[in-house]
Amino acid sequence: MNLVERAKNIMFNPKQEWEAIKAESITTKELYTKYAMILAAIPAIAGFIGYTIFGLSWGLGTIRIAVSSTVLWAIVTYVTGLAGIYIISFIVDALAPSFGSTKDMTASTKVVVYAYTPAWVAGIFQIFPVLGFIVALASIYGLVLMYMGLQKVKDVPQDKIVVYFIVIIIVSIIVFFVMAAIVTAIAFGGYMMSGV
């Protein structure tokens, strides 16, 4: 698996790429070490640069943040992002039998990891915090990819996929907000508490 080709193909030619992904023999560990851990670094590094140079928008102004806080933010963002992927993959796999699919943690992780690709790649726009909305748009496209992945890789029956997908979206939103709260509390808690 070539990381650049996989990222490009899953974003721009997903139907064929999901077929290739389904047939590919890869371990969960390899999904993390050869793909997720690399791409998940993009938003963390770009955000570090953006917060260091431009600061954090807060209310009607901007807060200049100490480099130590932005380093902490980048590390915690990176770690919680990867933890979130694992949690969502675990839930996708645990729920699979309830929706006519089979438990297969590797297949579940494939779906979640590759569906996150657009958000990770768009994370480069975190360099300019004002462009953070692009990451949100890319994340929405990631949901489309997840739906396709559930169909192709997890073989979810057509009559059950919509409900399965909605449950996964709800779980993903909850995981996202919990992880964001953790990141904010750890990295920027002092700024928020001081009312700066």
C-alpha cells in the first residue's frame, strides 16, 4: 500500500478503492503505523503552526498562546485523534452483528481509518485557523466514504445500512466532542479559566 496513492484514490476514486481495500491483506497494526499515524500528524502539526503564528480565536478577539501550550495541544490532539479512531472502530465492530454484518476488527478499522482520510488531509488548512471550516467540510465527505466502506468492506445488508450508519454517526459525534473537550481542557484550560 502506497500511502499517497491510497489517500488520493480513496478521496477521488472511492468506489474502486474500497474494492481494493476489501481485498487487501493488512493488519490493524499496519493500518495504524503505515497510514493513520502518519496522516493524523497533519492536522496536529498544521494546528501547532497556526496557533503559534496566528493564535486562537476566542470570542471577538484572538488569544496569543504560549508555544508550550500549542505543543501540548498538538500532542494531545494527535493522541486523542488516534484513540478516537480506535474507539469508533471498536464500536463499528461491536455493533456489526446487530446490523447483519460480521465482527471483523480489521475490516472495521479499515472503514474508519480510510474514511478519516479527507479530514486528515484537509488538516493542512489548520495552518490558517480561520480556514478550519474546510476540515469540517472534509469530515462530512469522510462520512460519505464511511457509508461506502460499510457497504463494500463490511457487507452490511442494504435494508440495515442506513440505521447502522446513523448509529455510527451519533457515536462519532459523541467521541469527537469528548476528545475535543479533553484536548481543550488539557491544552487550553488555563486560558479558558483565566477568561483571557
